[in-house]
Amino acid sequence: MLALLPDAPWYVLAAVPFIIVAAYTVFGATGFGSSLISVPALAHFFPLTFVVPLVTALDVAAVANAGRRQWRQADFGEFRRILPAMLAGIAVGAMLLVNLPRGPALLLLGIFVGVYGVHLLGGQREWKALHPRWAWPLGFAGGVFSVLFGTGGPIFMIFLAARIHDKSRLRATSSIVVMVSVSIRAAVFVATGLLAHAQTLVFAGLLVPAMLAGYFLGNRVHHALSRGRVIHLIAALLVANGALLVVRALALLRGD
């Protein structure tokens, strides 16, 4: 079993469960965000070709658990609205998976989610709906980035948070959207061999308890907060992780 653990110092391996708890606490509270916390943090220690499939494996278990609990509260009208664009984006992302330069793409994503997070934090407090036509550009972009980096959740949330007013319906709908996205992403990684390594699967299995603990904590946070505070939590998450993604992208562009 020890031979299947990643080649990393003991203190890095010890820190990984705490990163996973933090990531899935955010997911439990908001219905998205696990990858935006875990992927940039873990990418400091492991290659992205290991990190993204690892987090995808955990996401499969997390979204299955969340979807089973929350599907009755989901707004399936908005889900059906964003689904075709998301599937188209996933198809394009799968074709670009091997060839797209990741530094520039991560930089663009980091700037995008960071700027939108600042807009949410500083904008009007009154909830306003986006026009349904935004389902196509945002759903497509979310699908592409979901496959490439496991970070499509915040883009989906931009559309859903501006269409669904009730915080529980927002979280449930986000969880269903992410569940579909993650399931297809996992299939892509299995097909390409990125999710077929015993080391990735064993390590993901060892981290399942940390994922469940984070989800439990996040669920408690969700019920303790108002919708306004949930939206502010989402905005803060976008700003913080946009900055992390920009830092990571600049490191990639420098060749670090």
C-alpha cells in the first residue's frame, strides 16, 4: 500500500487530507468549488496530470453523495437550460485536452473568475437574474474548463447564482450540474488513461474520509448562512482562487 502512495515528503502527504477537508467544506456549503480549492493547492506539490484526475475521482464520490441528498430541491428547468452548452463545451475540452497550452488558459480563467468575484463583492445587494441566453457562453466555457482543469464549477455558478434566488435550490442545482460534468470528465480521463493508474485510485480512496468530513462541515455551514452570505462566500472563493490560478499560471508560463 505504501508503495502506491505518491512520491512526496511525509509532511506533504500529511497536509493533503487537510486540503481536501477545506475543499469539500466549500463544496458542501455552496455546491461547487472543491476543485478550485484543491487543484491549485495540490499543484504546488504534484503534477497537474496527477492532481486533476485525483480530484476528479473524489468529485465523483462527492457529487454522487450530494446529488442523492439534494436532487429533489434542484431547479431542473435551469439545469436543462445549461446542459446542451455544457455538453458541447465538454466535447471541445476533450479534444483540446492534450494540445492546449495550460498556462495561458489558467491565466485567463484566473482573471475571469477573480474579476467576477470582485464584481459580486462590490455590486448591488439586490438579486438580479441573467437573461437565459447566457446559458450558452457560460455553459460552454464551464464545460471546456471542467475537462481541462477541473475548474468549471465557478463558471456554471455565475449563471446559476444569477438565475436561482433560493440558496438551497441554488446549491442543489449546482450539485446536479457539477455531477453531470464530473461524471463525463471522469469518463474522459478513464478513456485517456489518466484515471487508470492504481496510485491515483488508491490515494483517492484513502482521501474519501477527508472528503466526507469536509462535506459534512460544509453542509452545516450552508444551513447556518443566509443566501446573501452564501453569495458572498462564493464571491470570496472566486477572488481568492482567481488569484491562486493567476499565480499558478504565471509559474507555468515562466517554466517553473
